[in-house]
Amino acid sequence: MILKELKIDTWVGDPTNCYVIFDEESKEIMVIDPAGDTDKIVDLIRNIFKGHLKYVYLTHCHGDHIAGVTELKNQCGGKILVHRFDSDGLNDVNINLSAIIDLPPIELEADSIVDDKDLLHLGNLTFTVIHTPGHTKGSSSLYCKDQACLFSGDTLFKGTWGRTDLPTGSIDDIMDSIINKLLKLPDNTIVYPGHGKATMIMEEKPIYLELKPKMY
């Protein structure tokens, strides 16, 4: 697996992390959260990796993660995937936040919806969908056991968690998602979040072990 991270500037101030995953054997590619800078993503697909875009995976429906989806699909194809509980938010400007930020209205339709524990195959790579509500009700993470890595969207960041004060967010849900789902993964799992620097499960555990008595 070859992984390329692109830092895409958006209105939120902290760049969105867009991930391009390439399976060398099959030449299949998955793009996670194309927030913009579509020309850079297309260049990676066509000229650097010279592969085929199979999936465009959206960890959630917010505009700072999906603004480049339409242009990317128009140029490279690929199947748009999102958890079923965020599928409506893709074409609801009040939920995807494009109504309240400096973006044209975003209205998207997923090609397929995913559910908790679904498996995605990229060549010989297998990714497991983990439903991690809290930031939005349909937030999800992607876990690849063989590569010991997790793409956590805006659920788990280095040293903190995603905000829960936006439409369909819930502090109780995000804590449950992190403590009872993500922190159950192996300690050596590398976490690639939607913003900021990568971390590891072992580095995040102490934060939530201290929080847990206060939360319940």
C-alpha cells in the first residue's frame, strides 16, 4: 500500500487531510475525503500512480470534506461511499454546512451506502467500516488490519476529539465511539485523522481512560 496525504485548505482554518491510497498490484485507488484541490488529486491518480479510482470514501458529510467530490468524480469516476446515516446530509445544505459557509451549495448523491462492519476491498487490501457517530450521526472510520492503520475522519484527533455542536452531533455518541470502538483496536494502530497530525491508539488511550470515570 502506498499512502499519500494532501493538506487541503478550507474555510475552517485547519487544512483537511485528504488521503489517497494506492494498491500497487491491482492499480486500484481509494480517495478519502476529497475536500478540494482536485487537480492535485487527479494528477496523483493519472500521472503519479497511473491507476484506477475505485472508491471515493467520505468519513462524513461536512463541506470541508466533500467539496471536491463532484469534480473528482467527473474527471476520474469512482464510486462515492458514505455511511447510510449521513447520506441525506450530502444533499442537505444545512447539514453539510454549505449554507452557512463561504461555499456554493453542495448537493451530492452517494453511489452506495455503507454500514458498520462492511468490508471494502482495494486489490488485496481490506478495509473495515466502523460506524463512529458523534461528530455527525453517520460519521465513520476505516480500519485496515493488515496495515495497522485507521482513518478516523473528525471523530478522533491527536490529543482530542471532534466537535459535537453541529447538526446531528452528540458528545455522548462520540465518546462511546472512541472508547468502545476505536480504543479497542490494537495499540500499534496508526490513526490518520481528518485534520492535524497522525497519532497512535496507544497514545490516545490515557486521555480517555482518565475521562471515562467523569463521563459515566
